[in-house]
Amino acid sequence: MRSVEDCRAALRECPPGHPHRLTSLKNLTTSLRDRFRQRGVPSDLDEAIELNRAALLLCPPGHSDRSTFLDNLATSLRDRFRQRGVPSDLDEAIELNRAALKLRPPGHPLRSSSLSNLAMGLRNRFQHQGFVNDLDESIELLRAALALCPPGHPHRSSSLSNLAISLSGKFQQRGVLSDLDESIELQRAALVLYPSGHPDRSMSLGNLAIGLRYRFQQRGAVSDLDESIELHRAALVLRPPGHSSRSSSLNSLAISLQTRFQLQGNLDDLDQSLILTQEALALCPPGHFERSSCLDTTANSLLAVFKQRGAREVDYLDESIVYHRAALSLRAIGHPGRPSSLNDLAICLGERFHQRSMLSDLDESIELHRAALALCPSSHCDRSSFLNNLALGLLIRFRQHDLKSSSDLDEAFMLYSQLSRIPHAISRSDLRAAKSWATSAEKFKHKSALIAYQTALKFLEQHVALLVSSPHHFDIVREVSSLAMDAFSCSVRCGHLAAAVELVEQGRAVFWTQMIRFRTLSASGGEVLAKEFMQLSSSLRHAFNVSTEKQPQSTRQLTMQLDGVILRIRMLHGLHHFLLPQLFPNLQEAARDGPVIIVNASQYGCDALIITSTQDPVHIPLNVTQAEVSELSSDFQSTTERVGSSDHELESNKIIGILRKLWDCVVGPVLQALTSRKLIRRHSRIWWCPTAEFTLLPLHAAGPYKEKSHDGKSHNLSHFCISSYIPTLAELVRARQQVSRDAAAQHFVAIGQANPEGAKVLRSVDAELSVVTQRLAHILPFTQLADSDATVDGVVDALSRNHWLHLACHGMPNRKQPFESSFAMRDGPLTIKKIMESHWQDPEFAFLSACHTTVGDESSPDEAIHLAAAMQFSGFRSVIGSMWSVDDDVAHQLVSAFYDNMIDGSGRMDCTHAAVALHKAVKTLRMKIPLEQRIVFVHIGV
């Protein structure tokens, strides 16, 4: 590229009238524009525009170069608009681009360039003024430009990048995830065509990074956010001080770092974000295209610093408010960023009210929230968030006025009631707002509490159904982990016991529920419908960010198509309740062979409900708080972890103390209700369905643990009942409905891995497999897999051909990332994710002789993401698992006694007898093994 000085010298050699003057003008304007983009000196851009105008005068209509100079002048005007924000520059640029395109009809070699240039101007105007038609036309033009740039075309990279940017803008406006996915794939393709040293590589890096951050915000994959930050850093390196786009890179990197700080709390991210935003703002003087965005980012960084450091740094809060006011002043009515600016300023003022108790701040905050909500029609993707913010502000003001005036209270819950009528696919923000409604209704004892819970749980089910079945989306469930239990408590307090059962069932194990739902759909011949449902739901995850009147016809058509697909799915066998909550009469089927006891822990109280197959639920209030249950659970986990490493008698006494507490507060009252109502006989089977902190407590082992009773027998629960567990009632109903194969067609596989990769050797696995083989090899078709054959793929393959499983190995729970929990095989872990991907035909029974197989996610135990549940939800009707560490030698003894009791008098086995066989095996070994090992194994299922 020739220098500006060389081009000036060349132009001096070409005075007006010279045949090469036009070429010299073109060269100088190009050099000035390129230098401006590198150094950001405004005078270079002004001079380039004036020289372009002079060149255009030398190209009257009909001149062969007129289209080129029209485009060049338009490009410089667009650059100046981005620098100074003068709308007339952008409007003139668009008109010049339109004129150039008319001079380049189909077949013209530069038509793709004109299409792209006009599209970029329209996109800039959309970003500044919010005209959606400009964005739609931009995308249409860019698709046409890309079609003219096949692989190998010199402009293909820029066409890919430009279309990706406009699709990203469309996603921000309308929330259609397929637009964002397409944008990211186009940006990746473009980046490949921008190798190191290419002048546009920094732009491509930055655009891809922004798309990945947007996708993180929708789907929660941290890898997208981390990649976004690394790409922004790489782009910033290519935009040193003086580069015209440096402010954009600084601001974008700061936003991604802010996002990661909010997720992970790393103070380095927050500190870097603040430094970057301040540098970016300094590069965006008044009139700069990106000034409002930089003001907004700076304000958000300052607010985050204030929240981190607290009241002693209230100056940061004041400064944040100043910056938000400045950003709002640059976003006039019609600007697409105005609603968020109003909302952000209102939030800051609300924070300052909490610090200084100035009612004027609270009043202004409420009015700003009102203004933000007024700009969000019912289909706007941020409406529920803005509505929630306004409602919370009104409730705060109601409390400030000593609860004397109900107008704020009434308005707040009137606003919340609008959530139940959301006309679009449910987003995460809709779910958060509904949860906030429930929390507020509980706090103010409002009559809408039960409706709020019903709405929130409906939103949860619908939102999870619209997500691709991936562990990445488990975080939304963690976010509302207490919702179902609190809904149960509210229903019980309102006297609606059947509704309590329906709600707690709807809000627990939602991941497994969705997985089974779609497996059932495929098994019922609905593979095509399943794919159609996922494609349509992806497009409708968020409503278009436009008013209903302007919502495109295509969106209404997609909504109608999705409703049609759901109706067709409900016509398939076993799917008439698809995306509908289970009703109590259907859930009662779980108690066909014995009572089911739901034991619930909520911040609002602890209760048990006894479910029978023919009667209304029986309510037992529990004399224990959630905090006490949590403490009991924590004590029990720490005690069982220490067994064997300290004073055994002391630890055993601690365990007995916890089991006595469970008996007094929970199990004893339940048993009293069961017996007094004659719902069970001696040695009847019962099924426990614990929630929240109860899931890690051994309810089956509770008892007074007295030395002797008057008749010489223990009065612990196992003396009266045979206990099983279930994660949900619906899963027990499914297992009951599954018909067993003929005994002659069933196959058994015994798998043992004593020497797995990266774990200690298990001494008794071979002996355990030998016992299983001796007991069963002559009863039914039998296979053994051990040592080098017990690999991940070997086990999955064996399970595809067998229906009964005995698995002896290490169990490796991962309470932070539960989908990574695994069985340790010779070549690596057999994870829950791998189990989920497998499809086994009519599995019956699994004995999981491994440690911690019923231990799941520590922050959301009600999702039952653990190894035993993975086997059950993969189809096994009956599963035996462990609640904590299993002693290798004890497992060998227990397995031997179990299979002795599992075989009936005719020499056959029935998976529905597993709970009784386990009960008898433990009773046989009562005097031979320590307490904590007698009660470690539990039965799950039929």
C-alpha cells in the first residue's frame, strides 16, 4: 500500500484536467481511509470524504467508474457516522450505496460488493435507530451477496462475516437461537479465511467472540464464554493504541469479563473489566457511535465493584448512576437500547435507596421501571424481567409505607398475574420472574401464592422441554432447585394435598422426565415428530422483540406449527399427557402394591404425605425444620465418611443418634399413621420418595435402636416394613407398567472390574463374581465380563444383549458435575453421560455393587443425577445401589446372601422380589457386619 505522502505527491502531478487525476484522487482517498482505520485521526477521514466528493464530480452519470466512487464515498461517510454519530452521514451513505447497486445489475463483477456495502449501512441504521425493516433488508442483501461469492472468491470471507453480524443482530432483536447458531458457524468459516496478518482478522475474531457470549447467555456452556474472552484478547492484540476499532475490542472484552465475574466471582475479571471500560470510554468522545455502549458497560462495572466491596465504596454506585444517565440521554425514544438503559438506571437507583433510604431514589427507580416496561409489549423477550423489577420496587415501597396503603401491593401482584398469560415460548427470565412471584407471595402471604407456584413449575417444564437434552442445561434446574418443595409446602398449607403431589412431581427429576419423554416419543414411532418439535422449539425459545402488530407472519406460522406438532404427539400411544403435568389419579398408580410416602423439606415447613392407590393423601406434619434436616444430613455424610478411619464405636454411636432423630421426627410419626389407619401389615412393602435434604438420609434404617424391647425384638422400621425408594412416582408407575420378558428369554451378565485405570485394586471382586456365577449360571443364560474385557464399550455392548446385571467395581460420584459420575472400568470411566446415550432393550434388574451410587448433585439432589438413577431411568425396573462407601469384603458376603434369597422355590428370579431379598440378606448378616454396612445398600424401583 502506498503511503499518504506518496499519494499526495502523485495528485500534485495531476492538476485538474489531467487524464490520471481521477486515479490519483482514488488512491489518496483509499490511503487516507486506511490510515484513519489504523490511527483514528478524524482529519484523515474528513479529507477522504472531500476528495471522494471531488472524484465523484469527475464521474457523471454514464461514466464507467461512477459506481466505484459512489461506493467509496458511502464507505467513508459510514466510517464517519460510526466515529461521530451524525445520522445524516449514514442516510447519505445508504442512498449512495443504493445508487451504486443500480449501476451493478445481476452479472456485474462488483455486484456482490455493492450488495454488502448497502447491507452494512442498513445494519448500522438499525443499530442506531431500531428500524427492523433495515435489519431484514440487510440480511436479504447479504444472503444474495454470499451466493455470488463461492469458495475461492476474494470477497467470500467478508460476505460470510457480514451476514454473520446481521444474523447476530437479528438474534438480539428476536431471540431465535437458530439465527445465533448460524451466525457463529459463518463467523468460524470467515475466520479461517482471515489468517494471521490479514487486516480484517481482528474484526473476525471480535465478531465470533460476541456471538459466543450471546450463546453462553442462552445456553450456559462456560466453554463458549471462555472462548469468547480468549478471542477478544486476540483481537485486542491486533488493535493497538491508535487503531480506530480499539474501543470496540476493549468494550466487548470488558462485557465478557463482567459476565464471567457474575458467574464465577473471580475478582481479577472484575478489575480487568473496569480498566478496559475506562480506556474504551476515553476513546469514545461525545458523538462517537459506540459512546452509549461504553457508558453502559462502564456503569455496569462500577456497579459490580460497589456490590463486591459494599457500602464503603458507595462512590462507585453514584458514579454508575451518572454514567447510566449519560447512556440513557444518548438513547432516544426508538433506540433499541433504550429499554435496557431505563432498566439499568432504575436498578442502580434502587441499590442507592437501600444504602441511603432516600425515597426519591426509590420513586424515580419505580418510574423508570414503568417506562422500561411500557416499551416492552407482551411479546418482548425482556418483558418478564422488567415486570419483575417493577413489582419488586412497588413491594419495597409498600413496606416503606408501613403497609398502610395497599395500592403498591395490589399493583405488584396485578403485574405478576400477567406472567400466567405469557403468549410466547418460555425463557429463563420468564421462569425467574415466576419464581420471584412465588417468593413475594409467600413473603406477603398473598392469596396468589399457589397460582404463582403452578405458573413457575409450568414454565420450568416448558422451558426444559425446549432445550436440547444436554447436561449443559442442568444449571437452570439448579437455579430453581427448591421450587417444587416450596410448592408442595404451599399446597399442603392450603389444604390441597392432591395438588401438592402433582406439583412436587412436576418440579423434580425434570431432566430425566424430558429424556424419557423423548425416548418414549421415538419408541412410539415419533422420531420425525421429535425432530420437528426440537427444530420448531429452537426457533421459538424467545419471543420476537417487536410488538405483536409488527410480529412477522413467519413467527405466527411457527407457533401454530409447534402447537400442531404437540397435538399430533399427544395422539401417539402413551403420550396423551405430553408437556402436561401428571394428574393425581394417574400418580396414585404408583401405590398399587403398597403405600408411597413423600417426605418433603421446605424453608416453609417439613411434611409427609402417604399416598395409597384408593384413598386421598394422608398428611403428617413433621416436627423438624429444613435447617435441622440439613444439619442432620450433613452430620450423617461426614460421619459415614469417617467410618473406618477413627474410633468405630464412637462413629457407630453417632450414626445411631442420627437414626433415632430420624425416627422421632419423621419415620416414627409416618409409621404410626400407617398402622393406625391399617394401611400396612407386618412386613409390608413401602416406598419412600424423599425430597431435598431428606434424599441423603437413610429413612429405611431409622429406629429407636433400643437394646431389647419387652418381646425381645427390635422396634426399628425394618421390623415392621420392607423399604424401597423412588425418585418420582411417575417413574415407579412406568416401571410397574413395563411387562417382564418370559423368563426363558432373559439373560444375565455379571461384570467386575477389580483393577481399573487410575484407582486402587478391589480385592474381593473376583470372589464376588464367582459367587454370582455359582448361584445363577445354571438358572438362566449367563455371561461374565471381567478384567481386560470390562471396558467402557464392552460393558455398554454387554448391556445391549442382557436384561439382568450385577456390576462390581468402583463407583465414582462427582457432586459438582454429576453427569461425570461414573463406574470405573479398565480403560476409563463409564459416565452417566455415556449411560444416557445407550439404548437397552427391556432391562430388568441391576445390582450396583459399588460405592456412592445414589449420591448426586450437591446443590440439586432432587434431580437424582446419580448412577443408580441413571440405570433406572435407562429402563431398569429394579435397582440396588449404595448410599455411601461399601466395604469390599462386606459386599461379597451380602451379594451371596442376596442371591440365595432372590431365587424362588421354582428356581426362577423375579425383579419385583429384589427388595425382599435384600431385606432378608441384611437380616441374615445382622450379627456379622457393622451397622453402617448393614444399611448402606438400598432398593430402588418395583
